[in-house]
Amino acid sequence: MLGVSIPLTWVAIEIGDFRITLAQGLVFGMFAFYMTLDRVFALVFLVFGLAIVFLATLIGTMDRPTAGMIAAAAFFGGYLAQFVGHAVEKSMPVLVKHPVQANLAAPFFTIVEIFHIFGFRKSLFDEVRSQIARRRSEESGTA
């Protein structure tokens, strides 16, 4: 997300004394979409997303070649880490089949995973696991 956000800070509109960048617009747009999925996860995403945009803005004010190199390293490094992680897990990244869906869902999924790792909202994860197990048994005909 940082790699995409850096060049998006270079494009902005001025409204009075306010400067609104495409990076901020992207985060708020994703936040609005995520609010339709889960409000707690969406609010946590907003905090992390705005922190990333803040960092992207600081990097974006550097000279363009330096900022561009950092953006490229963050962008390609992030995707490289994703593919390495999926290779270790021996699973195919969703990005290969559904790139738009994967990029839209990835930040939200990351927040969900952080919650899961720290044991927050355990009842939600238990309910999801229960529904997955029920649907798998129905699909296999053992229900």
C-alpha cells in the first residue's frame, strides 16, 4: 500500500486551505467500502491507512527520483514478500486469479489477520470457523 500511495500523494486538489491527495481519497474510499463489511475492522484500517498515507506524504516530498525508487521498492518488495509467503504456505495467491479483488481485499484481510493473531474478537472467528465447517460438510454430503 505504501508503494502505491507515494505517487498518489503527488496528485491533489486544493479546496480552500485543504489539500486532498489521491492517496487520501483511496484510503477514505476503501474505508467507506470496508464500513459495509465490518465497522471495527474498518476503523482500525482507517488508522493504519492514514498512517501509511502520512509516511507516503513524507516520502513523496523527497526529490522524485528518490521517492520513486522508494515507491518501487515498497511496491515490488511487498508483492515479492506475498509470493514468497504463499510459496512457503504452498498456496496460490488470490492475486493471480482476481487481481482487483485481491488488492481491494488485502488491506482489510491484513487487519482481520492482526485481530486474529492477537486473539481479539474471538467469538467472531469461532463463528466463521463454525460456518465454514458446516458448509464444507454440506458440500461433501456428510451433513
